[in-house]
Amino acid sequence: MAKHETPLLDQLESGPWPSFVSDLKAQAERRAKNEEGIEFQIPSDTVDDLLGILELSFKHGRTHWKHGGIVGVFGYGGGVIGRYCDQPQAFPGVEHFHTMRVNQPAGKYYTTDYLRTLTKLWDFRGSGITNMHGATGDIILLGTTTPQIEEIFHTLTHDMGQDLGGSGSNLRTPADCLGQSRCEYSCYDTNAMVYFLTNEYQDELHRPAFPYKFKFKLDGCPNCCVASIARSDMSFIGTWRDDIRVDQDAVNKYVENDAAYPANAGAFRGSKDWGPFDLEKEVLGLCPTKCMKFENQKLSIDNANCTRCMHCINVMPRALKIGKETGCSILVGAKAPILDGAQMGSLLVPFVEVNPDNDYEAITEVIENVWDWWMEEGKNRERLGELIMRQGFQKLLEVTGIKAQPQHVQYPRTNPYIFWKEDEVEGGWERDVEEYRKHHQR
Amino acid sequence: MAFISTGYNPAKPMENRITDIGPKDHNDFYPPVIKRNKGKWSHHEILEPGVLVHVADSGEEVYTVRVGGARLMSTGHINEICDIADKHCDGHVRFTTRNNIEFMVDSKEKVEPLKNDLAARKFDGGSFKFPIGGTGAGITNIVHTQGWLHCHTPATDASGTVKAAMDELFADFQDHRLPAQLRVSMACCLNMCGAVHCSDIAILGYHRKPPMLDHEYLDKVCEIPLAVSACPTAAIKPSKQLLANGTEVKSVAVKNERCMYCGNCYTMCPSMPLADTEGDGIVLMAGGKVSNRISDPKFSKVVVGFLPNEMPRWPSMTKAINQMVNAYSNGANKYERLGDWAERIGWEKFFEVCELEFTHHLIDDFRQQAYMSWRQSTQFKF
Ligand code: HEM
Ligand code: HEM
Ligand code: HEM
Ligand code: SF4
Ligand code: SF4
Ligand code: SF4
Ligand code: SF4
């Protein structure tokens, strides 16, 4: 028997898509029955009250959560988000309902042993409700009380070898695509690098010393499955600088519409019939740089003019492979719209090697130069992208010691208002007006 | 409910403390077939919606069955995922960036039993627990934020709008009939925790009323300078206020016409709530993408300025989304993303074929970049 009537939420139980309402109700029932005899450390009816307060929001069209005070674990400035409800008398089970962010593994691979240990802990000390995963990438444990937080942290670190993720003005939990673990497009091992960076920068992740949040995201190729280019202050996007590898026999299989060579790896196998595959129209014609030719059953690519957009490779993965000389591009400054409008990442490093053998030296150097500048010059709550806007891209090049190159721009500036630095101008700015007047009358 | 301690002693927090250990090592979590072939994959193929095979140079194969799900998930549900992974996948499972779940097996014979098992599992209310799909030229799971379930500034619910939208889009979750993949994202206030601003279709919660001011309590519960500095548009200033009983209190004043309803002040100061039944609702955006394929990544554009919150299923919202998906499906060329299609036909035609009304709210007036979006040309379509 449900504790609260939920007529509005009940209408979200029908329909084919997995219903979070059904899941919450089943969970409430499991907690009420408690067949495993768990000694719940927070109220057993917390999920009933979560349903109840959500129903109330559906009725009012308004949230019933308050932002909440400082909660956290000793010595860390992030990883826990305080949350209280504004109707504690009616819904005491969610009076305190804090979130813990648990740092997800690279590629989000799990063993069931690990997941079961985590669910056991969360049933015992929390609501048993999670997000798999939050938008940053963490495992989100949704709903516990203040006294449980240190206890959960203790179990995570002592028994599970598992740390919290970031929140607040620090490095947020870095996230990656699955990369080389299962994707042939991946130009570097995203899993290894995200693991390295997360460990290398634990201090920055746990102890706020930044003007605002900072995100790393790692995509193995320009397809950008984790949206790094739009969602991270610094994105690492795999790329290559030699030639796309071509298997001519396989190209011809695609041309012949061989069933084992479906266009775009089968992405169009569905209820719509697009007709037979047409290499000329679907690959050559859509190549943004028109750098491909198909003559005498031979595909040739003018690689010097290819911008590595991935289209042809996506369409014919059995015939075309990324190059062998791989690395990544680094883009900086992406952020959501607050405040000056959204910013996409801007290309800072066109190509850098990804070398685990020297601890990604070339990459950490860029990271640390950027951080030094941002920590020195950034105003409170100023994202890196905003600082770049305020002080200029040229300043960014200066602090990172990177030489300007045409790859940095879509097109050169359209105004001539160049702010020269004094030392760039021959003879400097100090001049003698009297000397001038000798030749120019007043 | 007696308190059970782990041994942690609040008086000596540093005793035996372990910190800065980071995440678990992914190498311990890879399925064996992944571990063996990492970095040596030759190619992949989507066999049918939701089912992929990746073939390694060694000839080994891994079959993946991708299923959708709510990212809001109970431990009971996770345990069920574990049961399935134990039964079919030797105890391994992974999650995708877009909140899907992937079950991997190392041979073709294991695929059918896995699929049948997944497809047969339903919640008591009748919905699928593990619908197979989310690949290729279709619509995959919606990434979203917290909404009324857990956040203090949402202008709409996240899980509810997502469930309503995915029920409508479900056929396209399990099909590949669209010209290209179509990514839908959801964020419940303009902070866009989920960064929805580069999605083919974005659902965004939006407030339309500046905060209310609880003058009597404001100075008692808030640090006024923090509230003032929280405002991105400098709309808040300290001010003395006279209460009804005649006492003068320190509080703040808000210049309403400068407010962009972001809720940052409420984050800093609980005496400045802004949620409102009529004021809050939904903005729809369209035409963004993050992939570099063919065209550059681009931002989504606002195509519906406001829709009211209609609990529990947001019918006006799902109707507008359907109109866009159908017009796109009928009009776009193969491989053409929604934004590329809209640019090719022209946004004036986009509104026509999607049967969406263009209003003055859709013309940018926010800061300098607004100018970039006005038409500086005599080329347009009637
Ligand atoms: C100190 C500042 C400036 C000086 C001394 C200056 C001087 C001149 C001169 C000498 C001419 C040529 C007139 C002729 O045909 O003989 C001219 C033309 C013009 N200036 Fe400037 N200018 C200045 C700033 C600007 C600025 C800031 C703008 C625009 C933002 C501007 C826009 C123009 C335009 C549109 C013309 C006409 C060009 C044409 O006939 O094709 N000027 N200006
Ligand atoms: C939108 C901005 C501006 C435009 C379109 C503009 C345009 C012009 C034009 C067309 C001339 C006449 C040039 C000629 O025929 O010899 C001129 C002269 C001049 N402008 Fe501007 N100007 C602009 C802004 C400024 C600003 C911001 C300043 C100074 C702060 C400035 C200072 C001058 C001066 C000192 C002259 C020379 C006057 C003279 O020789 O008698 N202008 N401007
Ligand atoms: C000043 C503006 C912002 C405020 C006040 C704010 C506040 C919050 C709060 C309170 C949460 C926790 C929600 C919960 O779990 O209850 C949150 C989550 C989050 N925020 Fe923000 N946020 C802001 C801006 C942003 C921006 C600009 C981004 C991204 C670029 C962002 C990314 C995130 C992400 C990824 C999460 C996790 C969301 C989820 O997984 O549900 N936030 N934010
Ligand atoms: S971003 Fe590229 S490498 Fe990473 S999963 Fe996507 S397609 Fe593969
Ligand atoms: S990757 Fe893109 S730009 Fe390069 S050849 Fe292929 S389609 Fe053309
Ligand atoms: S988008 Fe806004 S309302 Fe939604 S979780 Fe983020 S801060 Fe909260
Ligand atoms: S809602 Fe945002 S813009 Fe409006 S007063 Fe508060 S902080 Fe300022």
C-alpha cells in the first residue's frame, strides 16, 4: 500500500519507455518489505516520500527543494551536494536528501561485483536511488542524511577503493568516450588518459582553488560522442595527421552493394528504403572539402586537403581507417550559455602526441599553463571561455607559449584595430615632440 | 534504526583517513574480449537497431545489445541489470554517455537469448525495463538533468518530460528511418547543467518571473553581498525595506527588467524563490550538433519561445517535437542533420514545414552576438 496517492505520476507508468515512476514505486515497496533485513540508516519510507513530494511538484508546477547549506566530507570541497525539502512535516523521509557524486570508471565499464557492493552500501546508508549517470559523468547517489556522509565515504575509500567526484569551483570529474576499448575510430586511448588525468589532478578535483568549475572531456575522434567540444573547458579530441588508410577491395564491395558492407555500418537498416548505396553522391559529394576521387575503381583522397571530418570513414568503416600517426587536438573554453551566451571550444593545439610513456607531458604542460593564467587572472565565477573572451585569444597563446597559426581561426580578423604592444613597435612609444616639431609646425 | 558506525571517529577525522584515490581502474572492469582486443578493432556493424558487432583484427567479435532506460535508477533495478549481466555476459556491463546500458557477449549464439531476456522484462505499470535500440539513424536516449526530483531551480521536471517525449519518440528509438541520428537533450533551467545547447532538439525549462523577496527573513538567512554578486546581470542591489509592521530591515531590491530568471540568487539566498506555476514552462531549441562530421559543430536555435508546463505528459511539447521530427524525416537528405537541413532550406521554411509559429521572442536581443543572427542580405524566401 503506497504511503501517498500519486494520481499524476501514475499516468507516467503507461507507455513503452521505461517508467521511472514504476521503478520508484517498486523500490518503495522493496524497502517497506525489507526481505533482506537491512538495518536502514535513513528512513525506510524515504522513497515513498520522494514520490509524494514529486507528486506535489507535478500538482503545483513548482519544485519543493531548497538549496542546501554546506555539507561535505572533511577536507574535500566537492563531491557532496546539500539538499533539503521545503515540506519536511509532510515528507519527513526526504527532509535531508543530499547527493554524493562518485567518480565513475573510464568508459563506464563495470563488473557486477562492484555494482552489487555499491547498491548494498546505498541501500544500507541511503535512499537506494541513483542516477546512472549524472550529466558530468559521475555515478550519482541521490538522497542521504548528513551523518551518513562520512560513513559512506569511509566505506567507499576503505572497502571499495573508490573516491568521490568533483563539484563546486574545482576540476569536475573528467569523462571520456569508450575510445580504443571498443571503437576502431579512436585515435588514442581515452580510457587510459582520463584515468591518468583524474589521478594526476586529485588535489584540483577535491579542493576548490579555481575561480569556477573546470571540465575535461575526452573524445577519441572528431565524432565527439561525449560532446567534449561543447561541454568542456578543455576538450581532447583524437585526430591524425597522415593519410586515411584505404582498402580498395573493400571500397568496391561498398560500391557493389555487398550485403556484408552496409553503408554507415548499418545505421540506415530500418523501415525507410534509401535505395542502393551511391558512392559518388553519398561520400564524394558530401565530403566537405571535395578532396576525394573515384576513378577506375580506385578511390583516391587528397589527404593534404582533408579536414578529417570522419564522414567517409563513418560511411565505409570496412574500407577506410583513420591514419597511423595519431594524437589529439586540444580545444578550450566551451561552456553552457550563462552568461555571455554559449561558447564552443576553440582550437588551441591543432595536434599533440598522446604519450602515456612520458606521462602525457606535452598535454599536462598545456593544462598547467592554462590553469596558471586562469587562477591568476580569472574573476570569481569566470569560466575559462569568458576569460579568453575578456583578455583575448592572443593572450591565451602568449601564456601557453603557442605560436599563432592560421589553423587557430576560421578567417583572419575583419577589423584592423590591432592593439600593438609597445615592444612590438620599432623604437617604442616614447617620442620627443620637440624633435617632431622641428619638421612640423604647430 | 540504530546508527551503525564504520569506525569513523568525527573527533579524529584524520585517523586512518584515505583520500585522493580517484576512480576504480577500468582495466579491472573490461570484459575479457575487450581487454584482449583493445586498440585492435577492425570495424563494426549495426546488425539491427540496438545490436552491434565489433570485429577485431584477430577475428574475435564482441556483440553489444544496447538498451534504453531512465537514468534515475533504483538499486533494485541495478541489481536486476547485474542479474542479466551475470547470466549472459560473465558479470560485465557498461553504460553509455547517453544513459543507455550495453550488454556485451563474445559470440553470436549468445545474442538471441540475451535479447529475448531483455525484451521480456517489464515494469508492473507495463513499460519496458530494457527496450533494445538507440543506434544509427534514429533517436537515442535523452540526456537530462534533475528537475523537480532533486534540484532547487528547475522550471520544469526532467524525468517527466523525458518519459513523455520518449514515449512519443519510441518508434524511432527502435528504428533507423531518419536521415541521420537525431539527438534530443533536456535541461530544467537555463543553467543547462546538461549543456543541451548543441542538440538536434533541446527541451529547456525556463522561468519568466524574477525572484520574490522575503524581506522579513532575507538578512537573517542570507549573506546579502553573496546574493548581490551572484546575479550575472547585476540586477540586485542592497536596499533597506519597510515591513508592514513599520520596522526597517536590510534586504535587497531587484531591477526586474534586467533579470534573466537564472535562479542564481536563489542558490545563494533561499529568501529569493522564483518558481511559479504560470511563469515557468518550456523552451524548445533545434538544429545543434557536436559532431564535426561534414559540417562544423553548431548551437541549437530557439524555435518555440514558451510552452506552459502541462503535467503529467506535456502534450503541447510532444506535439511540437513530433512536428519537427516528421518534417525533418520527410524533408532532409540522407546523412543530413536537422540543423544542416534547416540551413539548407532556410529557417523561414523550417517554421513553415514544421508548422511552428515565428514570434518576436525568437529574434535575438541578447548582447553583441545578436546582430550576427539578423539577416544582412536581400536573399530570403517568401
Ligand atoms: C580617425 C578616424 C578616421 C579618419 C581620420 C578617417 C578618414 C577618412 C578619410 C580620409 C576618408 C576618405 C574620404 C575621401 O573620400 O576623401 C574616409 C572615408 C571613409 N571612412 Fe573614414 N576615417 C576614420 C574613421 C573611420 C571609421 C571608424 C569608420 C567606420 C567605422 C570610417 C568609415 C569610412 C567610410 C565608410 C568612408 C567612405 C569610404 C568610401 O568612400 O568608400 N572611417 N575616412
Ligand atoms: C563610427 C565612427 C566614426 C566614423 C564613421 C567616422 C568618420 C569620419 C569621417 C568620414 C571623417 C572625415 C574624414 C575626412 O573627410 O577627412 C572623420 C574625421 C575625423 N574623425 Fe571620425 N569617425 C568615427 C569615429 C571617430 C572617433 C571615435 C573619433 C575620435 C575619438 C574620430 C575622430 C575624428 C577626427 C579627429 C577626424 C578628423 C577631423 C578633421 O580632420 O577635421 N572619429 N571621421
Ligand atoms: C550559475 C549557474 C549554475 C548553478 C547555480 C548550478 C547549480 C547546480 C546544482 C544545484 C546542481 C545539482 C543538482 C542536483 O543534483 O540536485 C547542478 C548540477 C549540475 N550542473 Fe550546474 N549550475 C549552474 C551552472 C551550470 C553550468 C553552466 C553547467 C554546464 C556547463 C552546469 C553543469 C552541471 C552538471 C553537469 C550537473 C549535474 C547535473 C545532473 O547530472 O543532473 N551547471 N548545478
Ligand atoms: S568519439 Fe569517436 S572514438 Fe570515441 S566512441 Fe565516438 S566515434 Fe568512437
Ligand atoms: S574525412 Fe571528411 S574531409 Fe576527409 S576525405 Fe573523408 S569526408 Fe572528406
Ligand atoms: S539545469 Fe538548472 S534546474 Fe536543472 S539540475 Fe541544473 S541547475 Fe538544477
Ligand atoms: S534570477 Fe538571476 S538574473 Fe534574476 S535577479 Fe536572480 S540572479 Fe539576477
